[in-house]
Amino acid sequence: MLDDVHVCPADGPSLREEQDALDLIGETWGSGATWVAVPAERLHDDFFALATGVAGRITQKFANYRLGLAVVGDISRFTAESAALRAWVTESNRGRELWFVRDLDELAARRA
């Protein structure tokens, strides 16, 4: 069930800055989407380095606009290097605003 999910193409611009998130939110706005699925490869590596603050700034933009954010794809190379990131991913997946999923099928199952 992905009727209200805006699925971003993998080949789009990298998301690193707050303005990148706002641009994506702008693309989504008015479509009826309540979630945005972003391929993990679209997120700049700084997103996964929590000390940079990039992830917090980007996810906050989605929360401000009441849009769920699903990071779709394999992020194991980042979680293998950071206990803090692993913990954040685990905690996020317990919530209702930010999920890290392997693929769109997993996202659909969680939304069902």
C-alpha cells in the first residue's frame, strides 16, 4: 500500500542541505502523499555521520511538514561503523515519522 507515498527516483540529486529537503517536500506537496520514500543512495554520506547534524536537519524538515520519511535501501556500510547510527535507526523504526527499510515491499508491509 503505497498510494500515499511519493517514491523518489534513485538518480535524482543528492540530499545534503536543508534546502534539498525543502525542494523535495515542495515536489511532494499537493500530491496527497503523507510519506516520501528516498533511496539511501540519494542521501549524502554526511546524513549517516550523525555528528554533522545533516540527518537531524533534514528529518526535522519532513516532521515540520508532517511528512513521513522512509530511507529505502542498504545502509549497512554506515551502521557497521557507528553504534550511534545503529541505535538511531533502531529507535526511528519504532516511531511513526522516520523509517529505514530495505525496499519498497518492506515499506508497504509496514504501512499496511
